[in-house]
Amino acid sequence: MLDASRYTLAPGGDHPPVIVGGQGVYLYTDDGRRILDGCAGAIVGNIGWGRPEPAAAAQQAMAEGGYVVPIWATRHRLDLIERLTERWLPEGFDRVFLTSGGSESTDSAMRLARTYQLAMGRPERWKIVGRHPSFHGMTLGTIAVASHAGRRAGFEPMLVDFPKVPWDDPAAVVEVIEREDPGTIAGFLAEPIIGAAGACLSASDEYWETVTDLCRRHDIVLMADEVMCGYGRTGTTWGHQHTPMEPDVIVGGKGLGGGYVPMGAVAASRRITDALGSRQLMFFTFCGADAACAASSVVLDILESEQLVERAATLGTRLGAALRAELGNHSLVADVRGRGMFYGVELRCPAAAVVAETLRRDLFVYPAGTGADPVPQAVMVAPPFVVDEAELDDIVSRLGDALDEIAARRP
Ligand SMILES: Cc1ncc(COP(=O)(O)O)c(C=O)c1O
């Protein structure tokens, strides 16, 4: 067995499992366990684990050269951007800023909204409106725009006080935007379906119509954070396709690299990019690393050629039905919701206890909720799209057993 005693930065707490490999929907530990990955890592591994194709593409890209500064193009960067703009992004989204993850992408999108307003001659517009609840990453900028009690705790003095709107109340959105003065607002950042902060909360059509209309009317840049719900996770290419939301900017990460490489991308509509003139966003050193671009192109190719997004939609219906049948009336379950391979189970007990109890049954589900209203405690069930029916049933039944065990121990 490997020694993980110094793995974590802080010495307290339990030692984590040591993973030595993965295949399909399973992860293997150094002590011989086979863990059923019910949440694709951090809702990342859309194509499942152990695929040799992304590794081969990354290896070839590395062998061809090495690091190239992000202001220069490479074949692999251009190939990925071409695939994204021609096959994945909506019509009119023909420019992409490559990053190396979700937080870099949402943070860059915030800078893009500000840069757009500067280019339009509006230096007084700097606020980015966020929603409650939400999570957009772990930079101080993205923590500030988001509303996640657990992630903000202790850092509040370091956070810019951006305006927040409720996740579901259109009238309150109108009120906040008017109160803040639209002439000071640069952008609006929102997950079309709220992932870990809300365990798959979806707002009404009326909400998205109101948000889209307000943003259009006041020329506020509407940014869809599709880091978790994009790249097929909900059974369509993008989460916002389930809603009337019409974003100007689409932010992605996680599933784009499929967990094989750190990757993220910010795409914007022509309306936004045409206004920029020659104003570029400053890059991060490892933006669009060649090996990551090559591997991501292959991840997208696998999703396309194996029709895995369609599979996520079809099997997602079964996952939802099974979760509702098994857990819908459980005393520790407040709600089950979601679509595609993207489900949240809202809990009446601590998420950490459920994650620990499921792990004892060799199942991993993702802890969710913010520790505060409206969704204090939850777990996400979001396996790789290659999961089969028997494995889905296994995930649901192990989660049910874990909840039964916790319920039985309660006074
Ligand atoms: C909606 C959303 N946005 C942004 C991020 C940040 O992505 P990353 O952890 O890759 O920086 C996450 C991560 O979970 C996320 O769920």
C-alpha cells in the first residue's frame, strides 16, 4: 500500500483513499477495493475512466514539441476551437478563450464582461450579478460573485460585494437590477441548472425569460456557467438548452477534458467579441496547453461518435425513475431532481455522513449543498455516460442502503 499520510496540506483529518486506476465507472484503490464512481469524479468523467485514446493524443502532442505561449496558435488549439465552434457551440459563437479549468473560465468570463463594457465606453459598469445559491469556482473573484455560505466562510473581508438575486424569483431579479442601477452592471453569471450549490435546482421559464430580457434591454452580458451542466451532462449539449435563457457567453470546463486533462473554455457570441476590437483577455500561463487541447478534442470525438450525450438522456430517464422510486419517500430525503446524468438528492442529514456511508459500500457520490438555505445538505448522482442499466441500479441501491443505515442509527 502507498503512504498517503502527507498527501493533504493540513495534517488533520482522515487519510484519503489512494486510487491506482480506473475503468468504465469504477475506480481501483491500492488496497484492492473497486469503487463505483457515482459522480464521475467531480462530475467530470463523462466518457468514463481508462480510455486510452485521450492519453495517446496527449502523448503525441507532447512528443511533437512542448510549451507554447497562449498568445500563439498551435494545431491542437486550432483543432479544438474548430470542433467547438462547428459542432458544439450555438450558432454565432465563433470565438473561444481556452483556459485550464472551470474557475479560470468563470473568472475570465467576469473579466470578459468588464472588458466588453470598457470597449463600449462604459467604465462605470463593473458589477457582476450572481445568484443565490451558486458556486462558480475558488478564485476570490468567483467566490465573490457566487453565493455559497460554506465556501465564503472566513474569506468575506477579501470579497467584493457583488449583487445577488434569488435563483427562482423573476420579480426579485427585476427589483435588484433596478435598485443596483443597470448602468453600473457589466454582467450576469448563472448556472442554467444549479449544480453542487443547489443539487440540480432549475428555475422556471418565466425566470429565464425575465433574466434574458433584462440583460438584452440593459446590455448586461449574460453568462451561462456550464462548467458542471455542459458538454452533455443533462442529456443535451448545454444545460441552458432546457430553458429560454439566451446567453452571450458560455463557460465550460470539467467534461470538456473528461477528467483526462485540465481544460476549460470561454466562448462568446459575435455580438460580444465584435465589440472588443483588439482588446484581448490576459492569459494564464497554461491556458490551452497543447496536450490538453489534443486530449479534449478526442474526448469530444468519443462523445460524438459513441452518441454518449444521447445515451445520457436515455439512461437519465431511468436513473431519475430509479432514484425517485427508491429514495423519493425516504425519511432522510427532502427531494430528488435533475435530468440526464445529473441528479441531486436533497437530504435531511449531513451530506458528509452519506458520502462516508456510501464509500463504506464502495460507492462515491458527490457532496453538495452550501450548508445554508435553500439547500443545506445534498448529494449528486452523476455517473459517467458509459454507465449501464445494472450499474445505475447498483448506484441507487447502495445509496438507498447507506441512507437506511444512517436512518436506523438515528434516535
Ligand atoms: C458550476 C461550476 N462552476 C465553476 C466551477 C469551478 O471549476 P474548477 O473546480 O474546475 O475550477 C465548478 C466546480 O465545481 C462548478 O461546479
